[in-house]
Amino acid sequence: MTWDVDGFAVEFHTDGRGVLVRVAGEVDAATAPALSAQLERAVEWNSGDVMVDLAGVTFFDSTAVRALLRARTGLTARGRRLVVSDPAPNARRVLELTGLAGAFELDRLVGPD
């Protein structure tokens, strides 16, 4: 399933163990609420962990971090994990600058292509 609006896209892949959420485009104050809503769907619709692939992100700010934190909180309450994979350099930099890189499991992409 893909959700795409004005160059910002969220794509879902499930494999029975969890869901891979690929994010592409700018994640900022205008698009972060949509990302948050799509991550909430991933949390509600699946029973496994959620891996968020940020390789295609071209801009990433504190509102994007907030969306990830909200999803992580929901997953943790259910005994599940949020893993951030392949963060684009700008996304990794924001996570490091905010001191939140350690709040997320950072991993290379291990989900379906």
C-alpha cells in the first residue's frame, strides 16, 4: 500500500513478522502529521514490529522526530519495537543532534524490497 501526496510518500510492506514503512520526501511541519497518522495505522493494523526506512527522506526536522517518538511509544506499550533503518544523512544528523539516536534502534534495511 502506498500513500503519496505532493512528493511525500509512505509505502507499507508486511511480511507476517511486522511491517516495513518506507518514507520518501520532506518530513516537516506540513507532512509530519500525515507521517504520524500513517505510522499509527502501521501500529494498529499489524501485530509485529515496525521498521521505518528513512533512506528516501530529503528533509527531516523535529516534527518528524515527534512522529517517530509517538509511534515508538504506542509500540512499546504493546511490547513491540520501532526500528529506524537506513536513515538519510539529514535524518541521522537530526536524530544525533537531538540526542535521540539512541531512542531508536538504528539498523540497515533488513525487510522486503
